Amino acid sequence: MKKLAMLALFGVCFLFAGVASATHKAWLLKDGGAACHFATPLSDDRVVYSSGALLNTTASNRTVICPISLASRWGSNGPGTYTFDAHEWAEAMLAVVNFQRQSFAPSRTVSCYAGMQTQNGSKYYSTTVSNTGGIGSGEIKLADASNYSNPNSFGSFWGSDATHTLEANEGLTAASLDYNCVVPTLTAILGYKVMLCQLADNCDSLHNPDALPSTFPDPWDLTPIWNNVQVSGIECSAATTASGVSGITRSESGITNSSSSELDVFCPITPPADDSAEHNRFISFTDVQYSGGTALSGCVAGGSCPDCKLTWVTRDGSTSESAPFTKVAGITRRVRLGVYKTLIGPEVQVGVMCRLPSNVTLEGITSTVSVSPVNDNGI
């Protein structure tokens, strides 16, 4: 990233210190592996049932494209007493792809680079970073501001040469930003994230952006701020066997099990952007709206409406799930996880896994998701 003189650094801090105590260093944007797509799709492509991660089930390397949801970068906050100009660039403090090599021992290589398209259609790319190893979880860092020793010599975080020009053009307005990865056999993309600087080059911060919260749970998250997040059924993916994928269809109504047997689907939940640092995530009151089947009170146990659980995966590749959703009382076709503050930690991916009965359509999901409060502590 570009060098930032200390005078300019102090000037930016002074400017915003007068209107608010919040520091607003970076937007932490996170997406799950189920949001990725193979560049050349196959008829039996699917996500892993346990994690919702996009898995290469072939014997050959495949290219995966993972779009970053450039959302939730608000420009005003709190009681309305201050506003600020949130930049829409690719100036990043951290950029990470989390992956997992599964099933067998031979060493395999995962490689990724970042690509940005600007509003005028120009495209710029970072250097390619690779990771070689055996079974287990790992991560690729495409940008990282945590390892420099001199705050006045920030270096080049996206990488820079005649071919890789993202670093030199990261200040332009980004129309899209994505990660392009080559994944070997039986390797899954678990999730990915980026910390985009809000106000100043290099995010004006010296803390480790990839550190886990120092306490568990993070004190800031004991009284989290809540946001409602909506997911269309069209965003869901097949999580069934290879032979079952053909029974999954999509339309403007959502995702449908068009087969005669029960089939599994996974719907990723894209969380709101965290302000300045990663925090423990909470999920609350998640509803799945469906059509077809029945609206009877015992429909989940009876197999006539979706049987759903909240599932999530952490950085080490471990997965967890909630209790089953229950039918919402009344004639409405909706099942719900009605638990307040389910702690899922600093997740890599979170979503809803549902077993759909025959001829049932998952129309969409609404979920109450926590987001970190404004960073007032200058970390």
C-alpha cells in the first residue's frame, strides 16, 4: 500500500476526532464459500453438507470465483450526530481466503489472486499467492498489514509489478472485487473476507487485523447491535449427493426440490460489515419461508415442510449446528429458530441447511444477525 506520512496521518485523526470518538478504520466484509462459483460449472456441482463449503469433487484442478459483497459500508452512524465519507475503493488492510483439503494425504496446492473492476470497466489484479500441504484447513492472505515493522514503510500489500496492478490502482472506485482461486481435488473454499479501509490509506491502524478476540466472548459483543439480513432462495445451493443435484431447480420463487425424494440445500447468510475489527458473531430469530408441502403444526417431524438447522464453520474447519427449526404457529408456511443470541464466534461461514420434501420450494430466509458496535477504542 501507499506510504502515508505521519503528518497526514495525524491530520486525518484530528479531523475526525472533533466530530466523534469512533475511529472507523476498516469495513470487515465476510462471505461464505457457498457464494463462490466454479468458472466452468458441472452438472453435479454441490456444496458440502456439513459446512456448506464449495467442494471440488473432480480429480482435476478447477477455477473458483468468489465475489465479495461490497455492502454495509455506511457513511453515518449512531445518534445522527456525525457523518463521514466512506471510500468505495480496494484499499485493504487484510484479504483472506479460507480453505480445507479433505479426504486423502497427498500434498496439494491452492492458489488465489484478487481482481477488481472499476466503474469504467478497467480491471486490475493482485499477485497470486499459493499454499501447498496435506489434509486440513488453511488460509491464503492476499493482503496483510499486520506484519510490517515500521509504520512509515507500509510496503505493497496486494503485490505490485508490471502485471499485477491492483495495488497501484486500489484508490479507484471499485465496481466489483473478487477472489479467483485454483483448487485441487477434494478441496473446498470455506469462506473469505476483506478489511477495506474506511477513511485513510492503510486503515490508519497498527493492530493485528487477523487476531481472534482476546477474550471469549468479546466484551463488545455482550450487548451487540442487531441487523436483519434477508436471503433469497435463489442464492441457495444443492448440498445433496451427486445423483440428487438434478432434482434441485430454481425459479423466481426460490429453490425447489423437484424430485420425488427429500433433498438437502444450503443457504448462506452474508453478515453485515463489522466496523474496524472482527468480533464474535451472534444469530437470533431466523425464519425460513416456504411454499408447497403443508402448514400443519407437526409438519417438520412429519416430513411435509423444511427440516432446517443453522450451521457454521470456523477458521480451523470445524462445523457446528443449532437445534432444529420449529413450525411457526398458524397457517403460515414458515419454520423458525427462535433462540436469542446463538453464539457462533468469529465465523468463516454461516448459513441454514434444510432438508426439503418433494415439491417444496424454499422461498427465502430472514435472520437477525449481530454486528460489532462502532470502534471507539482505537484498536
